[in-house]
Amino acid sequence: MAPGRTDTAGRLDAWLNDPVDPLWERPGPDASQVRRDIVGAGVFLLVSLAMVLLTKNMGMRIEGEESWRAYTAVGLMILPLALRRRFPLAVALVASALFVGLSYLSPEASMQLSFQAAYFAALYAAVAWARDRRLLWFVMALVLLAMVLWLVIGYTTTSMIESLFEGYESPEGPLGQLTAAVLYTSVVNLAYFGGAIAVGRTAWRAALQRQRLAEQAGQIREQSGELARRAVVDERLRIARELHDVVAHHVAVIGIQAGAARRVLGKNPDAATEALRTIEGSSRDAVAEMRSLLGVLRTETDLRPGSDRAPEPDLADLHELVAGHAAAGLDVELRCVEDRPGDLEHVPDPLALSIYRTVQESLANVVRHSTATRALVTLRAGGAAEDGARPAGDEPRWVEVEIVDDGRPRVGTNGSGFGLRGIRERVALHGGDAEIGPRRTGTGWRVRARFALRVRDGALTS
């Protein structure tokens, strides 16, 4: 086959079918659609027979043709339409054979509008509902061949030519009378068959588009459900980390103060009283924070403006956190290092909360699992990029927190590992880097988390 013919056939196939999914098959009609086809064909049959009767009463009939032929031809032409969507290709072949044969049985019926509309509907249904698109090409080729043979036989029959030109005046124009008639009839039939194919192809494409939209809607629903599920899981993980950090911090403080109160209870009642006061305050703070977190699980209104949920801690609360551990007996210092004054004030609230929880969990681990007596918390923020350039404005480009101590692991105090894992999860949530492990000096433990910041839509984000 020549390349030009191959390209033409490919373009026609792409026009008639779907180039993206050439194997797609339109689902067949359901039971209700089949019932509507049967009822519709019955109504159309009754109306068409009535129209034949009216035309005969008007005198529009061919002399010598028996009356029953027109009724029979119209009826036989319409009956297959009852199954046009269930067996579209078979109905198209049967309708083509009937169209050719019944046109000779009853020329009077072939001139009826209902007779021609029935054939148009059969061709339309074949293109719109055929599930095997390759077989459709074969059927359409047979239909076109049958129509060409019908025209050739008709124009080579003397009686037809004589009846066609009977009563017409002498021809006028450059073309012969027979040539003009052949061309005229060919154009009409081309428009007739081409229109049926074009309308059927439009209906088939519309069905394909509806199915794709339905599939896309289903995927969107599934993705929405998955996103909602992931959001719930992420929120549960966040609350679990919050609960762990809150409980670990306050319980560590309570444990230290309880031990101190027990040792000085008989020697220094005032010191014991102060320790018990610290225990009381820590327990109340723990209960308040846990209630705030559990409120998220009970209702969603605590996330709305005007709710009574306690505000989340931020970097400004680190001083109070450090002071609480210092009061509990740990020599802890907080250092803030900024390239420019106010850099730390630009840190986003979600990141500030994660930094606070990282410091809180690290200090709680020092108290529970280390022999350290001193700890240093260093909070740094800077604006220099990797190339040393400072961006426009005063916004920092990075922020990091580092917690180091001078102790060794305390024997028999191994934890569950959830605290360190929570720190890594918080850091990863903001796209940061976490370094957790022994110090290079050989004494003490080090926790370091660093986050890169960037400006998005005028706001600083991690």
C-alpha cells in the first residue's frame, strides 16, 4: 500500500475512532434503553404507516403499483430499528439490504420520508454504538458498495431513466441530462450517508467523553478520599508527637522535683515546699496542654477563630521552658544568634512550634536518660544564601537549633525511641536536616536540626 493511502487511512481511522484509546468499546445499551428502542420503533412504525395512507389519499402514488407493497416496504424497513443499539452492525447490514431490495419492490415507499429516515437511523446507530470499530469499517464499506451498485443498476435500467426524465423540458446547460442526474443524485446520497456517519461519530465521541469524565470524577473522589485519610493520619501523628513531648517534659520535671522534695523533706521544709509547688504547676500545665490537644480529637471548632484552645508555644516560650528546667536543677542556658536583629521573629509559627518541641524533647531526654548537669541550647538564624548574598528585606534564609549536654547515658534508662523519632519526623515535615548522636568530643549528646526558609507569595515558609 502506498504511503499516501496509508496516511489517509490512518487519518480516517483517527477521525472515526479514538487515537488515544483505539481499543475502547462503548458499553452496550441497558435494559431500559432496549425497551425504549422497541417502543420507539413501534410508535415510528404506526406513524409511518399512517403517513403512507395519507399520501395515497392525496393521490401521491405510482400507477400500477399494488397498494400493499408500500405498507410492507415501510414496515420491513422500520422493524429492525427496535434492535439498532443492541446489534448496531447487524441492523445496518439488514437495513442496507432492505433499502436496496424494497426500493425495487415499492418505488412509492422509497420516496417516503420515513423510509429514508429509518435507513439514516440504522447507519447512525451503527457508527454511534458499534463496539468493534474495525468491523465497523468493513460494514461501512459493504454499505457504500451496496449503494453504489443500487445507483448503477438504477441508472442502467431503461425504464428508470425514462421515468426520471419524463415530463421534463429540454435540458439546458453544458452537461448532458444523464450526467447531471448522476452527479446530482451522487451529491445527495453522499450528504445523506456522510451525515449519518458524522452524526453517529459525534454521538460515539460524546459517549467516550462522558465515560472519561466519569472515570476522572471517580479518580478525583478516590484521591480526595486518600488525601482526607492521609490528613487524618498526619493529624494523628502530630497529636501523638505533641502528647509525647508534653507528657515527657512535664513528667521529667515532676520526677526531678519529687526526688528533690523527698531528699530535703526532713532537712529543709521550705525547699521541699518549693519543689512540691513546681510539681503542682507542671502537673497543671500538662493537664491543660493535654486537654487542648484532645480537644482537636473531640471537635473541629477549636481550629476556628474565637475558639478557647490554648495557643501553641513558639520561640518566645523557649525562655520559660529553659527556666523551668533550670529551676528543676539542670544547669541549662539558651543562646540566640542572629545575623540581624529580629531574624528569629520571622520564623513561621508551624516551624517555631516544631523547634520548641525539639528543644522540649531534647531537654527531657537529658533529664531522664543522661548524667549531664549542664546543657546548652543554641538557636541561630541567618540570611546569607549559599553564595553569600543577602536577599531583599530582613527575612532570614535559614534557622537551626542545637542542644548539647556534657553527660553520659544513664544505665537502665533506655527509652522507647519515640521521642527521637518524633524529632526526626518534625524536622522532615519541614524539609530540614536532623543530626542526633554522641558529640565528637566523646562526652555528651548532641541534637541539631537545620531548616531552609524561602519566600512564597510574600510570606516566609519552610
